[in-house]
Amino acid sequence: MTAIPPTATSTGQPDLEALWLPFTHNRHFKQHPRMVSGAEGMYYTTPDGRRVLDGLSGLWCCNAGHRHPRIVEAVKAQLDELDYAVAFQVHHPKAFALANALTTAAPGDLNHVFFTNSGSEAVDTALKMALAYHKARGDGARYRLIGRAKGYHGVGFGGISVGGMSANRRAFASALLPGVDHLPHTHNLEHMAFSDGQPAWGAHLADELENIVALHDASTIAAVIVEPMQGSAGVIVPPQGYLERLRAICDKHGILLIFDEVITGFGRIGELFSPTRLGVMPDILTFAKGITSGMVPLGGALVRDHVYQAFMHGPEHLVEFFHGYTYSGHPLACAAGLAALEVYRDEDLFARARRLEPLLAEAVHSLRGEANVIDIRNFGLAAAVELAPRADGVSLRAMEVFDRCFEQGLMLRYTGDILALGPAATASEDELGIMVDTLRAALRAVR
């Protein structure tokens, strides 16, 4: 009989070798570990008692700050009531309550929601919905999915197939979905450098979709998936008119449009979801992260009426969509989601995000002219500072800035040579200033 060892950790440094960290240079990390052991509001706490200002809302997810007391209490209360409910053929009231709250608040006729556990699962769900939608309508020849260069749609095989980040795809190329094509990205320093908000140049880049349609024929294309604002690639903001043109081309050719709002949802750009601000309605919208303010994993796909209704035919005793997860609509996640929606509403955090947006923009653009800074861009409570790569290696300069910021009490994110800030809507004006001043000092210290 295998004995399970004691699970409690000592007060000293834990053994780091057993854990394989995601998206992390594991060998380097285990020589130079960075640990957090507590969190409250806008701050992490390290095991040695230092406070670290969270400049990225966790990973773009703690939009109401860490451990908001109302969400904490909702999760605790749920544990006293129901720990788990069967997700297939049986369910529980809070899942329906959260679904109704979401669809009531969502724009347009996004009137149905399918719950998942993460953004990756939400994307794979949306892609499967798109393929099955066309098949249900007798148009099963539409099997192609169109993503975008630099796009990030999670780490499922569907998500990395339509995603456009080469490092995420390279090792798995032989197993990716067939028939996928990609739009060009909209990151152009010659025409967009140091834009504040949506760049004026670049709407025409959406017209590449017409060329893809001409190459493959519209009758083979099921859906186009894009992030309204690309977060993981380094806050790439949609040009003015770009999303509108994508929508028009999709409508012209009977192609579904999917918005991946795992990052942009729940106040990141000052609204619940992007259509309210950007005026473009997708057919399917994926979400995760901010739905629970990061407290419990939860994701999902919101769909418009015509997508849902395409499945609702045939004998009622048959399953309409053969898809789902053991933890779809988990009671703890739904309790956290309902509480988070109440916090966003009662504390008016989306409006607060809109008020903080110009302050963040002014602060981050004050870094223009610092050594090695080649671009600054921002939208909502998201901003990126792009650095010139160093001759001794891509990302080394940004990694050193990241390390120095953490040492000086600021958590941010870096990808390649791009540094990203994404504070929670609960940040104060002073905390925005501290973030940028700490980043400025780190930029000046790193060459």
C-alpha cells in the first residue's frame, strides 16, 4: 500500500524540484525563485513579509483586486451548502442564476451560456460550437477556422491551432487542426508606435479576410476568431474600424465571428464585454478570468440566439451537443461568479476603470524617451511598453526589468521584450503612479 506523505510544508524553503511550472523557464526559476504566500486588495505578500503591488491583476483576472471579502464569503458559504453537483443531466440553482445574470447583462442577443473551467476550454468549446452549428444547418462542408497571427487562445489543441504565437505551436505542429489559416496581426510600429487608445491606421488589414475567402472559398470556412484586444501578445489594440470590417466580411460570406474576451471581459476595457464599447457584436463570445475575479476557475462561451437555436431540433430525448466537462458550472465557481458580478455592479467598477484609463495612459506614456523604449500602447486598464531587444538575446532585457521590478515591489508581466501592466479597477491613482515610477527606475537600471 502506497503511503501518502505529510502534505504540510515547513516554514523554510519548500523543495522546488517536483513542480513543473507552466510557461516558466523552470531551471532558471528554481535557481532564482519568486514566491508569494498571501494577497489582499492590490498587493501580494512574499514569504519574508514584503508587499508587492500587483500591476497585472494576477494574470489579467483579479479585476476586483485580491480576496474581495464579498466573493470570499460567497465561496465559504457555498462550501457549507453544496460542494459539487453532477454536471450532466442534473445541475444546481446557482449555475442557472449565474447564466441568467450574465445573459441579462450581456449586450445584444447573447442569450445562452455554456460553462467551462478556463479560457482554453472556452475557446475549444466555441470552436466546436462553430463547426457543429454549420453541420446542424446542413452546411457541414464548412470546416476551416481562421485565427490571427500573434493571437493567443489558450493551450488546447483547438486554441493553439487558431492561435498565432509560434512558440506555442512549434512542438505540436503535426497534431494541429487541419485547414486552419491566419489573418495578419495589426502590430505595426511604423504606423502605430506610441498610440494612445485605438490606432487610426490599420482598418484595411481586415480586408485580408477577403483574400483568405478567395483562396479557400467561403463554403469551407466555419468561423473567424480574434481577441478584440490582444493581451498575451503585448496589448495589441484594434485599429479604428478594423473589427467593424471583420464583422461585415463575415456577414457577407456566412462566417461566424468569435470574440475571445478572456482578457477583455469584466471591466478590463471599462465594460462588461467589448461590444458595448467597440460596437461590434460577435456570434460567440468566450470569457473566463474576471468572471470570478480570479478566485475560482470558471470560463464559458456566450452565444447568440441563432447559434443556440440551430442545435435545438430533433427528438427531445437526444443530446443536442456532445460536449462538456466534469466541472462545468461548479457550485463554488458559480457562487464566486455571482458575487463578483454584484461587486462589479455595486462598486461601479467598470465606470471606475474608465475613469482610471486616461490616468494610466498619461502615466505610462511618460516613459516615452526612456532608453530602449520603442513603443508604448494602451487601451482600457491595459498598457504595454515594448523594448528594443538586446544583442545577447530576445527577452533578456525585459526579463531583467521584470526581475528588478519584483525586487522593488511591483509585479508586472513580460513576453518577449514587451512589458505589460493591467491593474485592477480597484487601483488608486497613487498606485498607478507607483507602478510606472517603479518601472521607470527599472528601465534606467537595466541596459
